[in-house]
Amino acid sequence: MIGSLFPGGDNVMLLALCVPVIAAILIPLFGARPNLRETVTLVSAGVLFDLVVILGDKVLRGDLPSLPGLQVLPGLEIRFAIEPLGMIFALVASTLWIVNSIYSIGYMRGNNEPRQTPFYICFAVAIFATLGIAFSANLFTLFLFYEVLTLSTYPLVTHKGNDDARKAGRIYLVLLLATSMLLLLPAIIWTGVVAGTLDFASGGILAGKVSPALMGVLLFLFVYGIGKAAVMPVHFWLPAAMVAPTPVSALLHAVAVVKAGVFSVVKVIVYVFGVDALREAGTGDWLAYVAGFTVIAASIVALRQDNLKKRLAFSTISQLSYVVLAAAILTPISLVGAAMHIAAHAVSKITLFFAAGSIYTAAHLTEISQLKGIGRRMPWTMTAFAIGALSMIGVPPTAGFLGKWFMLTGAMETKQWVPVGVIMLSTILNATYFLPIIFDAFFKAPPEPEPGHHAHGEAPWPIVLALTATAAGTILLFFFPAIPLALAEMMMGMR
């Protein structure tokens, strides 16, 4: 294994951060030779995964690697250190970079997408930014890489280069930069002033240093400043960005962007506010209501969407707020549920987007009303879709069940009935907008092909391979949750 050549955890972390940067430098050198270009991407993704697995093993053994800080200004330094929640995020991103790269080869070639070399470059930079967020040791480092992620994914959102893509890109860039600069940055500065530090710390850094009222204000600024978490009404950028190619949608929804959002919310609650301090202050109760509203409202809007990717986008908005809701319950077991749902949603939602892209590539269909009988022509794709959908609903044996179980346990133990009601109602709504798609795909007859047209089959094999792997992962995570569960419990001091 590559990482075994560098036994120190610090060296492995530094290498992990360098791998996607090296990939971004090498990819354009082979722009005229697609096979070599994509080999660079796949090899880089494999090496990164190897390094992150080694880091995960070290963290599970109780070793928390860190790197020396780089001082930018007095009191501001870029510094990396691994903690259990960041390890979960890094494992998710590095694992899905491999399958998304395989998928991208089939999709980008199958649809003759333009500007494929810039696509792979920006994707690698986005993975670098994601790792920077996952390994951030303080709020300044998190903020810096949060912005790099926004800027590196903007060209991906506008990839098609048409008017719709440019409009979506403007919404994406303006909303995410405005929330981070006008809300998140002031929250970070304010926190540094009152806490005397920006470093993340077990138990938080604000306990005993601010009044309950100020704690509530800071929580508001953080939650809405982290626009990538898509808590309503800061959610418009996500459905707008669905004009991008499906591999980009997968990056936005599963690998990096929205996961960076909810990861940051959970990390701030655990390591900046402190779960106990926030509970005792009692000024964060509003967050459960806001998250609950987002869960339900986004599910209702999803019901009205005929475009498959837009329905999946609103589903993502709803599912993200499950994580925020779990964090707002403020119990150790619910925070474990939040961390587990980050991993479960990632592998499940990427499966759904992979399936949507597969349908578009093979059949050129985008609307749900067009999918009657498609399961007979694309059985691998629609079986994978069904598994991902069942996970979104929370049906065992799929990964989506795990997070909901822990959330409900935490809410019921503390008699917080609003989150319980939200989770139950949203589960019904999820079933309502996913199950008819599955039923129509498998149990209704497909339309006859137009004269002169042959009935389509599955998409190119790299697409089918990738979506089959993530669908299998959705089930395997249910049966083998030990690694993310152990890391989540370590985060809350339960191990």
C-alpha cells in the first residue's frame, strides 16, 4: 500500500492533501489523450482512498494526526488535524471519488460532453477542497477551504455553457458567497473575539464565555452562513444547479458540496458550541423547528416535480435537514445519527443520481412521467434506483435506516416529539414520491418505440458498474456500519 511507505500519520495526511492537487496538475498534460487523462484521475482516486483508509485506521486506534500550522496573520493560521467526524467525511469523499470517476468516463463520453479536461481538473480541485474542510483544525481553515470548494465547483455547474447554465451558475455563486461572507465570516470573527481562539475543541470553545442570547445569535449566523447545508430559505442554489451534467450533480449532492455544508454545521455544534453548553443555554431550540420545516416543505415540493433530477434535488434538501435536525436534538445518540446519515445519504443519493444519468444517457429521458416500463429495458439501473430510493425512505436493510433509528432514539429518549413527528411524516412523504417511480418502472408496460427507432438498453458499462457498486454499498453499509459508527461514537466521547 502507498501509505505504508510513510508510517507517520502526519506524512500520510500531507500526502492525502497533495494527491488531488497533483492530479489537477497532471490531468491537463494529457488533455489530448483521454485514456491517459482518465487513468491519471482513476489512479489518483485510488491512491487517495488508500491513504485515507490508513488515516482512518490510525484514528480508530486513537491516534489523531495533525500538521504544523502555517501562520497567515497573527492569530490566523492554516492548520490541519484529524478528528473522528472529519475522518467520516474524508472516507466518504475519497471512496466516492473512485466510483464517480468511473461513472464520469461513461457519462462524459456517452453524451459527448464538451470541455472534459477542465471537468476532471475542477473535480480534482473540489476533492482537494473537501479534504481541506474535513481535516480543518480551526474555523479559519474550514472557511478558507469552504470558499475554495465554492469557486472550484462553479465551472462545473456552468459546464454546459448555455444560458441556463450561466444563470444557474450566478445563483450558485452569489448565494453561496453572500451567505459565507455576510453571515459565516462575521460569526467566525465574533467567535474568535469572545472565545479567544478559532481552534476546534472537544466540548466546544464558547461554553461559559457567552450569554445564552449571544449563543443563539451565533448559531443563527453559522447555520445560515453555511449555505451549502441548504436550510430553507437558503436552498435555491441546489435545484438551480441541476442543469449541470449528472456527475456534477453527484458531486454536489453526495461527494462534496452539500456534505461539506452539513458536516460543517455538525462540526460547529460539537466542537465550537459544545452539545452540553448549547442544550443548557436553551437558545438553539429554534433550529429543530427550522430543520423540521425544511424536511417537510422540501418533501412536499419534491412531490410536485416531474423532472427526475429536480425531484432528487428537493429530496436532497429534505435529507440534509435530517442531519441538521439530528444535531438540533442535542443528544449524543442523535449526533451519532447525524454523522451516520452523512455517510448513508452520500452512498444512497449518488446511486439515485447515477441512475438518473444512466436513464438520460441510454434513453434521453428526463421526466418521471416518461419512465413507465423502463425497468424492463434497464433492469440494473432501476434496481439500483430502487435500492437508493428505499434508503431515502429509511427501509431496512438499507443504510438510510441507521441514521433515522439513532435520530428517533435520541428524540424519544428526551421526549422531543416535534422531531419524532417530522421524521415519521417525512418518511411517508418520501415513500409517496419515490415508490410510484419504482412501480411504474417495473410494473407498467413501456411505450412502443417510434418507427425506425430501436428499443434502448442499459447505458455504457462504466455507468452501470458505478451505480451497481454504490447500490451494493448502500446495502453493505447497513450490515457493516462498524467503521462510521465507531468514528461517530468517538466524536461524542462514547468510546
